[in-house]
Amino acid sequence: MTRYVLNRVALGLVVLVGLAIATFLIIHLVPGDPVRQALGAQAGPEQIEQVRDQLGLNDPLPAQFWQYFSNSATGQFGDSFVQNTPVGDLVGDRIAPTALLIGYGLLVAFLIGVPLAILAALKPNSAVDHAARLVATFSFAMPLFWLGLVLALLFGLELDIFPVSGYETGVGGILKTLTLPAVTIGLALTVIVLRTLRSGLLEVMQSDYIDAARARGLSERRIVAKHAMRNAVMPTLTIMAIQVGFLISSAVVIEQVFQIPGLGSLLVESVERRDYEVVQTLVLLAGATVVFVNIAADILQAALDPRVRLAGR
Amino acid sequence: MSTSEAATRPLGAVARPGRRARSRPATPVIVGAVIVGLLALAALLAPLIAPYDPNEVDFLHTSESPSWSHLMGTDDAGRDVFSRSLYGLRLDLAIVLFVTYVPLPIGVLLGSIAGSFGRGVDSVMARVADVMLAFPFFVLVIAIIAITGPGLKGVLIGVPIAGWALYFRLARSEMLVLREQPFMLATTGLGYSRTRAILRHAVPNLWRTALIYSTLDMVVNLLLLASLGYLGLGAQPPDAELGSIIAGGQPYLLSAWWIATLPGLLLVAYGVGVGLIGDGLSDGRLRSASA
């Protein structure tokens, strides 16, 4: 197990370094000058040069990369030259709403998706199964921001159950302000949970060991909950880890729809303010989150399933 | 189309239509094709069929609810929402065609090269693709827009930069199987150059999966483009774009719900149409490849 974990972490570190290089190259090689954009049309060439010097943008690329890389690795993200605030502080202030939104969204997805998947898998081609398929087709096609607006219109404005914008802290405040956004993200994710868990369960329920469990006279409930789920949940776990990128992207849009002051709205504001240092940090943070979650999912899978951790021995 | 080829096909790839499928496509496929066809036609012919000029303001008829003269109502400046949506769909689909079909051949070519060489070349290219796929796609495109400034230029650069990796992965995994096939082994035996073997013999066998997958990719890119427009980072006013039309209607959600909600139906319809085609052709397998 230790060997497996070390192996995964090492691979993840390689991908992280790759991410840092890719972020750097993309930001520096795409045509356009962030300084010129930030200072606006009135800025003279000397002024632009001065800011570029100050930011080290006139140094040779490898030197700039080393600067960026060593700073990122030690957690020093520098100051935002547009706002004169440390980037770390800007990001830290905004991280809680986004984390809560994503966590809440996941919770909604599992609360709706898991029972539906079990129902659909136990009775294939039943009404539940067909309904699930129909919902899946629609949800694949729906832009999240649009779904969010429709939910805001129905539950916020017409029925007046939830506020349609803003963010409050505390358990009550979170339930009040984050429920609609989390349901929006959750509904999109539900479909993925439902599809993968349903097909996983369908496959597992046909295996010999389930027949054996039935022959031993175990109740159907116990068979599904204790025997089938443990194997069926594996592909869902993998797919959900892959979906972290989707979750982060959805948070960006949904925070804008419901005016939640999280990392997503910080990203959009920073693009509008041409605050490229904040953008660079947020992109790296998003990429790193995906890598970490995937490592965690791999390790969790190995912990649950001895076949994974013993493979390749 | 030998049976061994079907057996060695990588997981998630789509079975090619055999004799059974050719006889008559399933009903969902036809319904889906009709929806997608109608929408594409409407977008293409927008200047002919749109009842009003998309940017014509009419302060005598602001925020009117949907009626026969204004199918989707009018917005706060009296512009016809239906006409704007048609033009918006036209712009969106044109951009989406570009950002989907520019990276496709690049990805397929790189994938077939990686799969053909194997070893060092392959593992380096595969890691680069993995890194591109590890990024949240949307965030990456936004980062590129931060450099180019809001507007379609950032979309046109940003989406292809990340988009090739998907096609690379599809083509590479097929190539790994393909290169062991007798006819590919024969190209080496016959002394063909590797360039000829890849371009003339491998690529014609690889592009079909990529093309089928690209219809789904178009939906993903369409939603991405509309989301960027909604955030104000995509198409800039006065261009009509579906995402920005919806964003423009959000402040009037209570007084004029149709501005923000009805244009979204075009996006939903397009995606449902493609989903029905994909589902019918592959019985769900195609979609799980995108998940």
C-alpha cells in the first residue's frame, strides 16, 4: 500500500510540474500584453516598460519561469499589481464559498443520484430507468448558467423560497444562499452518478458472488447495500474524480449567476481587471486541485479494493 | 471490417454501422437529426428568416411578452429576442465549427504519430496530452482570454490549444491497436515510409471515431462558448450571441422572464438533438466516453 501511494504521489508531482510549465507557457506565449491591457490606452510606452521591468516581464523566459516556479512551489504568489494586495490574501478570502458550494453540490448529486441509480439498476427498463435516461439526455444539453437562472426564477422569484443572489455565512446562511446554486450544480452531476453507478450495479448484480449471496439466503437489501455496492461504486469514484474539472468550471459560472463571492467570481473579475497574476495563480490552483483529487481518488480506490493496490506486483 | 477488429477495438470507441444499422436508423436518431438539421438550417438562413433586424431598437415596444409578432418577446430596448437568438445561434455555431474542427486533424495526426512510434515519443506526447486534459478546460480558456482581452479572439485561440488533446487520446489508443494489424505490418514489409504508412494507411482508419466524437464535442464547445458570452468574456456587444443575450436578460428576470429563458431553449434543443443521435447510434456508449 505504501509503495502504491508513493508511486501515485510521485506521478502526481510530475503532472503538477507539467501543469506549472503549461500555465507559464500559455500565459507568456499567447499574443497580447497584459500590462498594456491593464494600463489602458492612455499609458505611454515608457510607463508600460517601467511596469514590465518591475514585474520582471523583460527578463529572459527561462529566468522568468524559474522565478514563477520557485515562488509557486513555496506558496509566494506575489502581489497583484492592479490591486496592490498579496495574491495569496485575495485567493484566501474567496476560497470558503467555492469549497462549500462544490461540497454541497456533490452532496446533492449523491443524495439524488445514488437512490435513483439503485432503483434504475434493480429494475432495468422500468419507468424510473426510462425517466432517468430522459433526464440524462436533457441535462447533457443544458447550459448550467441557464438552468441556474430558470431555478432562480421558479424557486427564488415566483415561489420566493430562496434569495436569488448573495452569500451569507453560518449554517443557516449557507442553507439559505447556497441551496439553489448547489442544486444547479448537483443536478448536472446527478446524471453522471446515475449513469455510472447504474451500469456498475447492473454488471455486478450479474456476477457469481451475488448469486452465491442469494443462495446463502441474504436479504436483497443486504446484498445490494453490503455486497454489490462495494464493487459497483468503483467506476463512479473514478468518474467523479475526473469530473472535478467540470465542478470547478461550473462553480465559475454558477457563482456569477447567483453573485457568490468565491474564487470563480474572483477569476472573472480578475480577467476584467486584467489582473493576470491573480488569473495565473487561480489557473494553477484549479489544475493542482484536479491533480490532488485524482491522487486521493486513486488512493481511496486502492484502500477499498486490494486488486488495485496489488496490481503490477 | 473483420470480426477481429471489432474485438480489439478499445473501450469507449463506437461500433461502425454494420448491416443491421444500415437498414433503418432508430427513431431517436431520426428525431435528433431533424432537430439538429432544422437548427443548423435556421442558423444558416438567419438573415432570410429572422423577422426583424437583430440590433434594431424600438422604444415603443420594450419588454413585450411573447406573441405572434414577437415569438420570444422583445427585450428592454425593444429588440426582437427571436431574431437576436437566431443570429446568436448563427454566430455560436460558426465559432463552434471552427474551434472543433481545427484541433481535430491536429489531434488525430499527433495521436497516430505517437501510437505509431510508441516508447519515448509516445510517452512524452501522452504526458503532454494528460496535462492538457487535467486542466479544467473552461478555466484554461478564461486564462487565455485574460491575455488576449475579452472577445472572440481568445476563444478562437484558447479552445484549440486545449481541444486537440481529446482527439489525440482517441487516435492514439486506436493506433496502438491498428499498428498490430496485418495490413499495417505489411506497410513495413513493403518498405513504405512511415509518413506514407501513417497518412495513407492509418489516418483513413482513424478519423471516423474522431468525427463521431466531434459531434458531442461541438455541444460541449457550444455550451462553453455560451457560458463565456454569459460571463461577458466571449462575443462583445453589439453582436448577438446566445450567452450574452441571456446575461442581458437576467436583470429583468422578474419583469420580463422571456429574455433570459427562451433563447436558452435553442441551446437545449441542439444538445438534445445531438444526444438523441449519439444515444441511438451507440446505445449510450458514446456519451460515457465523454464523461
